[in-house]
Amino acid sequence: MEPLGDKVLVYHHRAGDNPIVANGLAVISVYKLNDLVAERGDLQVTRKTVPRGALNLDILEVDLQTSAQRDMFGTMPNQEANVAGIKVPIRIWLGSVAGLAGFKEMIIVSKKRSAKM
């Protein structure tokens, strides 16, 4: 398995027909992620912890929100609603289980949200 270095695991939530990464989930460099997000001004980036050995991850509504948005929308009843399920690529999962390589967090890219939700 190659070293991860400056690579990150990226999930593009509800990418539609214009995902910034292939199939909505990929490992790319931090620099490429920054460039892709900068190209499109309608995206925001959040992070989710990936438990060691996790093969499936649930993406919750709160995972799509920045800390400022969590403060603003904190009283909404659907904060813990599951909005997506992600299967971690087997290569990444094996690295995590073996303790060789893996990702401790996943970057979630989603559309920016306004205060008028």
C-alpha cells in the first residue's frame, strides 16, 4: 500500500451529475481538494471521524454542518437524521484494520447552507 502523505478521503454528498470526485467518494490530495472547492463557490467542507476498522459510515445531518451552522441549527429535530450511508473502499479499510495506513477522518463536501433553511 502506498503512503498516504497529503492525501485525504473525500465524500461529495449529493453530488448529482457534477461530483468533484469520481463516484462521489475518492482519495485525492489536499491540494486538489482545495482547488476543486475553490473553483466552485457553492461548496463547503466538513470533517467526520472514521473509526478504526469501520467498513460502513453513516453520514448524519449534523456531519454536513460547519460549527457555526451547528450553533445556528442546533435545536432542529433532524440533527441526528441519517442522510447517507458510505461503504469505505476495501483498500482503505484493510489499511485501517492492519494499522498500516488509513484515514482517521473523512472530508465531506456539500453545498453551502444558508441561515434561511
